[in-house]
Amino acid sequence: MAQTVLETNLEGLKLLRRGKVRDIYEVQDNLLIVATDRISAFDWVLPNAIPDKGKVLTRLSAWWFDHMSPITPNHLITTSILEMPASVQVHGSLLDGRAMLVRRAEVLPVECVVRGYLAGSGWKDYKKHGSVCGVALPEGLQLSSRLPKPIFTPATKAQEGHDENIDFARMQKIVGKDRAQTLRKRSHQLYREAHRVAGHRGIIIADTKFEWGMVGDEIVLADEILTPDSSRFWDKKSYKEGQAQEQFDKQIIRDWLESQPWDKNSPPPELPGAIVKQAAARYIEVYERISEHKFEQ
């Protein structure tokens, strides 16, 4: 039976932050990022965990970090517990498969979003303004339409609640002109390569977000990368323009919550076992299809 981890309390390590999904610890001069099995929806962390979700996110991120290393440096040092300090190894049974030892980076306060298809908040913006984050788009596009070319639509990072979409001019004011141009260029390169790779595996990456940080003067890719939590993955076989798509993420959970008498302003209801099981299977399926590796418990 899959082990489920809702949160970690690692004796001997200093907890720096507990996010919606990840617990971050200080390990000497580096950081330890632990992906739990927590899941959030509508800005709430749900009472259930999704078994092995944290391991899927960690393994998929590590696979992509390695694949994308010719494009950009990243913060990952290792995911092997045996290569981590002794203070981490003593917690090996809990952390194995769900922990990344990373270089400590000064995280830049913007989300670098690349969209290749019209969905989510981008679709809402387009219907209102005919553009997304100030990027003009052709008339006549539909829900889930593939864009003529991918667009870069940054957002500010919110500690709580939703990130705020911004235009590129505002991003330049936040991080500086040269740095903003570098982040836009690299984000486009990463998206194009990810779209190509996933496409060969029968998956469309509709959009994704990247986080970046500074290690000294070096810009590095940080956090997670191209997972079901940071990207919109669609099944290529069932893709049809003009309608919502089958997704490899927590959409099944969002859909179930939307069907419940829940006002989204009070603690969310517990998920049924069948929904938890289906969500866990979707996470594992997208890992196996993209990496072409069998997910081992």
C-alpha cells in the first residue's frame, strides 16, 4: 500500500517554510525541498492526501531538470538520499523519492508562464479583451485553440490566493530589463522543447509556469518543473478545439468539488476514496508516459 505523507517534521533540520505542497528545510548551505502528498484546490489545502503524489512530482521534476540542463542551469543537487548529508539520511524512510537537495537561490518574484493554447485565465482574458496579459491575439480563437505561436505571460507571485497576471513591461520593472529578457527567452526555449518531447508521448502541454532564482550572478531554474501541478497536460488523442480537454492533473478533484454544496469560503469537504484513487492514477500515468519509466513504489 502506498505511503501517504501529509506533512514532515524532521528532527535536527530547521523548517524554513511550509507551502501548500512542499516543506522546505535548511541543510547546511543548501535547501531540502520535500514534496508531500498534500493537494490544494481553489486556494485551499484539502483534508485528503493523494498517495505518492509527492514522489511523482519529485521524480518528474528531476527527469525534466536533467533533460533541460543543456538549455539552462538549475538548482538541483541530488534526489538520492545516500548523496545527502547524514542529517537528512536519518529520515531516509520518510524522504526517499520525495526530497530534492538544492542550491539555495534567491527566488525572483515572478512566475514565468508560457502558453501554447488558450485555456484557463488566458481564455477568460481573451474573451474580454482579445488579448492575454497585453499580448494581442487573432480574432476567432476558441477555447483550447492552439495559438499561432507560444506567448509569454508573466505573473506576480502571491503568498496566498491567486497570482496576478502582468504584462512584460511591468515584469521588466520588477526584475530588470536584461534579466526579464533572459527569463522570457529561456522560458520559451524550455516550453518548445517540453512540448516537442511530450507530444511524442501523446501529451499536449497547453501551458506551464517556471520559477527562477539567482545563485550569485547565475540565473537558475528553481522549484518544480513541468509537473501536473505546474502545467496543463492534455491527452493528445482526445484533444478537440472548442471544448474543455481531458487533463492529467487535479481537474477531477476540482470537478468533484464544484459538484458539492461548498462555498469555497469554508474548509473543504473530504474527498471520496474513488476520487483520490483516480487522481493518484492520473499523476502516475503522466509521469510514466513522459519519462518512459515505470513508477516504482
